[in-house]
Amino acid sequence: MPGGAGGRAGPGRGHAAVRAPGGGAADGAVPAALPGLVPSLGGRLAAAHFGVFDYTAALGLPPHEQRLDHPACDHARHVMQTALAGTGVELSDGSLAAVPATDSAHDVHALWRRHAALVRHSLAHGFYQGWDMHPSHLVSRHVTTYAFHLARRGAYAERVRAWQERRAAGDGLLDEPATIKTLAAALARSDLALGEPR
């Protein structure tokens, strides 16, 4: 676990990669090892990254099934979320190992669609960061992330306002405090993703 040079990692903090379903923390910080790993590092673990290709290969999945949206990957990410909930450790999803087949608009757009679908899948599962292996991925990641956060921003803000005013939201929802906390966190992520001042 090397110390990071940028972002929140800084000196003395580092990252772990979840790349294998079995073994110990030394061979890829397996999901089962994460609960014990966090306290043992005394707050020095800044982020955990999901390594889709090592993980799916370790499971023996055939090459055409080594993909971020495979159910086995969903399981591993959900274990990561459960193990690291409330620790302040940020989660990052794996990558798509693909580039446009040619420079044609058709091939570039096909890759954008494929990558955007994976980014949407990750966002829907609560992974708000991911690895991008090619510059073309940045376009689909930014567009998909903006669309994800914009799609429900107004409705989330209305639900928080309704709760603060002690009334039902426009769609009749009565939210619990835990849901309000989640809505407020979603709005904060939305502000960050959309570059809104806080």
C-alpha cells in the first residue's frame, strides 16, 4: 500500500486494490480482509479500488465475462461497500480495457456507449469514481456522470426541503432521517460533480 502523491491520499496515506476473492490483504486486499485492514492501518487507508480483471480471472470466469457489470463483480463491490461503510475510505470502480477499434465516428461512439453503460452501472451501485484507461473514456465518463447527477437533483432537493418544512414531498413521500442524510450526500456529490459552489 504505497503512500499517495496526489488527491486525498497525501504522505502517509495510501490505497488498497481488491483483486482476488481469497487469500490475505498482501495479495490484493480481498473483500473479506477489508474490515480488519482499516483499523490496523490507523486511518492511513484513503481509498480502495476494485480490480475487475484480476478478480474475475481469479474466479476462473471466461475472458468474455471479465467485465465490470458481471454479477460476481457486483457482489465484490457490495462486500467492499459493506466492509468500508462509515470508515471514510473512498471507493473506486475498475476499468474498461477497450479503445475505439478505429478513429471512425461509428467506432468511437460505440465505445462511448459501452463505457457509459458501465459508468451508469457503477453510479447506480454507489461507486462514484472509476479508472479510465484511455482518453476517449473521459468523454463518456463526464457526460454520464453529469447526466446521472442532474437527472434527480431537483427531486432530491425538493424532498430535503419538504423534510425541513415537515411536510410531504410533491410525490407524497415522507422521508426518514437516514434517507434525508443520503439525499443530502447525493446533493453534495451532485454539486461537486457539476462544479456548483457549496
